[in-house]
Amino acid sequence: MASLPVNPETQDDLLSRGYSRRQLARIVGVFGLGAAAAATMGRPAWASAGTPDAAPNAKVRIGANECWTGPLAPGQAAAAAIIASGNRYSPHDERGDFIKAVMQVEGVPYSHVAPWPGSSDPLSRSVVTFCSPTRGLVTADPTFELAGRTAQWLGAPLKQVPLKADYSHDVRAMLAADPNAGLYYICTPNNPTGTITPLADIEWLIANKPAGSMVLVDEAYTHFAGVPTASYLAAADKDVIVMRTFSKIFGMAGMRMGYIMARPDLIAKMMRYDGGMQSGALPLPSLACATASLTAADLIAGRRKEMQEARGLALEHLKKRGLDVHPTNANMFMIDWKSKPASQMQAAFRTQSIEIGRSWPIWPTVSRVTVGSMDEMKLFCEALDKVWAA
């Protein structure tokens, strides 16, 4: 077999963890050749970052957990200003400025921050880096499926553990499900439930997990919740990777920007498939927008309040209709239609030009709905009345 475009140490590590040479070639084919080459050769099934609306022309699009509006004003201004310098690979140290903004907000060292073009790539890399055919992945059920799809693509064992009665992650059951897993994935607030897993539970899992494994904390929706975050665990050099994205409250889903916080050695392990090329491939407008947005604390809080008010209106309307809605701390909520399949209800809302979210196999009668603007949630409530009456 021809030598693969990755350093021999990485090849030896992958082979020693139980990967076959065929699997090694697939991994390098996706990560080692860069995003453009991977797109040309066809991304594997897990590589879709999310599920776009099936009806992009719908009057109200509240199905994909996108923000109802665009980037914060300082971010838009910063992105527009840097366009004139688009002839330079790096007019200034934009990447460094971004990391310094993360340091200011999160209190982590410079060396513990790695920006990425979105969060899907580092999420999947975490699975590739710390799982293998002999050390699996453990997730909640339901949760964001990208980590699980990556594990299945790799042939790594996957255990899915039902959420607790309060819809938080059952970390003790997750550890019991696979006491030798390579990675434990915690999404908090969880997608699709919008519920928080207490930091004390995450600390317990880190303290009790097997040696050599990692805990991945996906905090994509944390700004909508406004609760304490796990960044201090990364700053304390724990066996943890804390992941963020700008696709949610920052309104930058189409600009592809995210970052991780972790020990430098963990970041280096994740980058070894392409020498950090993906982490370095950051469009300047996205970097500038993210940097200016990250420190806009008052605007973030204002957007969170706007979401909470729109969510409150919708939840109150659902309560009046006697529908069962799961508790939530984020920009989404789950409606249990009881005797009606969620797919049927999604189709019914489409007749009203309202695109709501999908369901998860474990809850076939429960639909996820994204919180949109106040006007959009009023239209959702009007459509609900028509659909429910029918």
C-alpha cells in the first residue's frame, strides 16, 4: 500500500488503536486532504453539519435551530470593513485577535483555544482522535447525532443512553454503558431538548471515566441559556474538550465559525491529520465578525431576552391548548403530540407555510420547534390552531 499523506507517528497511532489500513485511508481522505478535496470526493454521511429546512421558501422557518436574524451589528460592521483587505491572506493577526477575545470572555490561556470553520469538523475529529474499533463513543438519546454518525462511519462501538427524567444527561448510566469508551459526548443545552446538564455531573464524569478517554462538552446553545459554562475545566487542563459555534445566538450559521477550548496536547492530536490546515482555513470576514461579536455582552443578553419572550409566548399558547411541552433552556422546545406522529404534524404545518423541526427515533410523536422572532412565533401559534382544529 502506498504511503499515506500523514506523518508516520499518526499512522502508527491509528493502527495501534485498532484501525485497519482501509479505515486509516478513509480518515486521511476526509481530514488529511482538506475541505475542498473532501467535498470533491464526496463527504461521508456523517459530515452534514445539520438538517436544513425541507421547505426553504416557507413563510416561517423554525425547523433548523438557526437564529431568526443575522449577525450582531458590531460583527456585521467588522466583517464588512475587512472585505477591502481581502487581497491579503492576513492583513493583521485576525486569528490571534479572535483567540484573545476568547481569552477575555472565557478566561482560558491562548494555547488552549483553536478556532475552526464551524464546529462539525472538530466534533468529528474528536471522535476519530479518541475513539477506535476498540474504544467506543457514548452519547445521550436523543441528542445531536453527528458524533454518533461519525462513530458508525468509523466502525467504533456506539452506546446511546436515554436522558434522565429531567432530560439532562445520565452521566452515571453513560459510564456504565461503556466503562472503556474513548469519548463521552455531552451536549448542554442539549439538542433537541434544550436542557442543561449540571456542571457537577460533568465534573463527576471527568473524575470517574477511564484513563485516556475524553469528555466532549458541546455548548453550541449556551448563550441562549445564560448559565455557567465548562470553559474552566479546559483552563484547568482536565480531560475535556469544550466546543462552541457562532451558528446559533450570533446568527452566523452561513459564515461557518466555531472554536474549541482544550489542553494544547489535545488540540495537537486533533490537528495531526492535516497539520492544522482546517483550523487555519478561516475566512477573514467570519473571523472579524466573530471577534467583534464575542465581546458584545449587552447585545448577547438582549438577544437572549428577545428569544425568551418569543419562546414564552409560544409555550403559553401551547399550554392553553393542553399540549405537553418538555422544559427547555434554549431556543428550541419539544412538543409531544401523543397519538399523532411527528412527521404527520410537520407535514400539516407545511400546509400553513410553517417549517417546524423533525423528531428523533426514540420519541416518534415529539417534534422539535425552533424559537423564531416574536412575529414568527405568533404565526406559528395561528398555524397551530388551524392544524389542531383539523
